[in-house]
Amino acid sequence: MNRRTPDGSPADNPRGRRPSRETAETKDFVDRARRATLNGACDEAIGWYDRALLSLSKAGPSPDLADVLRWKGSVHADCGDTSEADRLYRESGAVAIAAGYKRGEAHALNCRATIAQRRGELAVAESLYHQANELATDANDVRLCAMILRNLGIVASIRGHLDLAVVRFLESYEKAREIGDEDGQCRALNNVATAYMEDGRYADAELTYTSAIKLARKRGDRAVECGCRINLCEAMIGAGKLADAEVECMAALGIADWRGDRLRRAEGLKVLAIIARHRGRDHEAESLIEEAFDLTSAGEDAVLAAQLRQEKAEIYRMRRNYTHAAKLFTEAREIFKRMGASGKVQAIDRILAKMEAGRASGASATSAQSTTSRSSGESSPSVPPI
């Protein structure tokens, strides 16, 4: 099995790369960091990467320095520290340019694109992905090209172009399978399953998520396993399997807490809130959503921020508090609109229209009932009897 790094790039030196400057000690630091990353020990991984960086930075710009900066950035990204990840990716790209390391520059651009995507800046992300793809193609890096293709599929999916997204995901999967990249296969399957779920194909989504989880467990990649499990929960909810979804979600939360991943924990809490709402436990659902909001207060995951607002709106809608529900739905709609997620915007528009029609119908019925009551000699609650 190929050794993998936090951002999915290979740990071994590809053909055409300049000789490594890693000393035996530095290599040991990097290997320890990788093992800690796979085991979910983010703080430990960052500590080992810091020791490697201290050693590598003394020699000036090099491919190794660019890689380690990027790998450290990916640990921060996986644990929800988006701003620090972005800083490290930019620094990695600058070092790669100084070292004449095109493959490293391409990886850094791809990673920066994932940060822009997380923040909802889809146009920026798409531009960075295309820049990264040009460099990766020039460097003949098939693995990275497959990764970028998958990421472009995610952009298409967010925008509601599901057919295009599935095509890109499946192409990415085939490229990863051809070169024996199990990490790439796992992530592509997770993305395909998400597209199936968006299309209401919950059984297909569940089977595909399960395949992705098996691959992640085989590789010992707890971060990817956690994300796949949370996504599987949502497919189970869509299929009405609330008890199964709850079991899966608790397993995912255990991994997220063990890793110190606040964004994954927030996603898990959102899923538990949906389950509680479906069971009619609105106060429990609201408490879970509030905790999730606290974990994402930095506002670095735009999709999650919109989803949390949607779920809280559903809780108010369940209580027939349509004023608060409409306010939160509108906030979520604006986030999706800024991202260019037209499908999500249209879905919220339908909900708002349905709520407005329901309120108008209710007001009309109340008015008619009041008129009938007064005409039959009964008093209106607001008018003293004569």
C-alpha cells in the first residue's frame, strides 16, 4: 500500500523531483507526523511537523520544505482550523515557486482551492483548481489530476449540476483505481454517494458510503472515515432509518472528538438534531443546533453555516413559529446565493412560498371563523360581549 500524506499526495518521491534534503532525523519526524495524522492525533502530528520544519527551513526553499508546510496545513484543515491551513498552503506555494517545484505549486493551489470552497467562494475555488490542473498536467501527476477532477465535481454538485458532478466523480475514481490510489478511490466514492443522496437515491447512497467507509478503515484513515460516516447518517435519515443513523452518528462523533475536529463534531450534532426533530423532540434538537453554532462561530465553513440555519429554521417551522423560521431560511438562502448554489436557493424558495401560502390560508380561515362566530351571536375574544 502506498504511504499517504494528509492532503492525499504520495509520500514517496515521484520521478523528476529534485533529490530530497531530508536528513534521517527529519524523515523520522515526518513519518511520526503521518502516523499521528492517520491515528487522529492532530496536536501530536503538528508537533512533529514543526520539528521537521525547524530542520528543513535552515537550508532555504526546497521541495521537502514546501511539502511539509502543506502537510501541516492539511492537518489544520482536517481539524477545522481553516485560517491557519490557508496561511500554510500559501507559504507552501511560495516555497515551491522559489524551489522550482511545479508539482508542489500545483498541490498548494489545489489545497488553497479547497479552503476557498469551504468558505463558499466557489468562483475563486474553481479558478485555483484549473490553475492547479494545468501545473499537475505539465508535471504528469495523474494522482493529483484525479484529485482536482474530484474537487471540480464537488463544485458542480454544490451548484446543483448533479449529472456533471457524478461524471467527474466517476472519472476521478477510475483514474485513482488505475494507479492503485485507495485514498482517491475512497474519497471519490464518498462524493458519488453524496450526489446520489442529493438526487434522493438513498439506497444507492447508503451502499456507496459503506464501500467508502470500508476503504477508509482499511487504510486506517479516521478523518475520512468520520466524514463518510456522517454522510451515511444523512442517507439513512432520508430512508427513514433513524435508529441506524443515530448509531452511526455516535460512532462518527467519537472519532471527531478523539481527533479534536470541531467542524466534524458540528456536522454530527446537526445530524443528531435532525433525528431529534423527526422524533418530535424539538427542544433537544434546538440544544444540539446551538452547540453546533458555537463550534462554527468563526464562520469558516459556509455550507455548514447555511445548513445549521436551515435546520434551526425547520425547528421553528415545526413549532409554527413562521416568523423566526422565515428569517433563518432567508439567511441560509443568502449564503447559498453568494456561493452560487442555485439548487439550494430554489429549494428554500419553495419552502418559503409554501410557508407563506400556509400562513395566508390560516389567516383567511381565522378571519372567516371570526365572522361566523360574531354573526351567530358569539363574541370575538377581543371584544366584550354586549
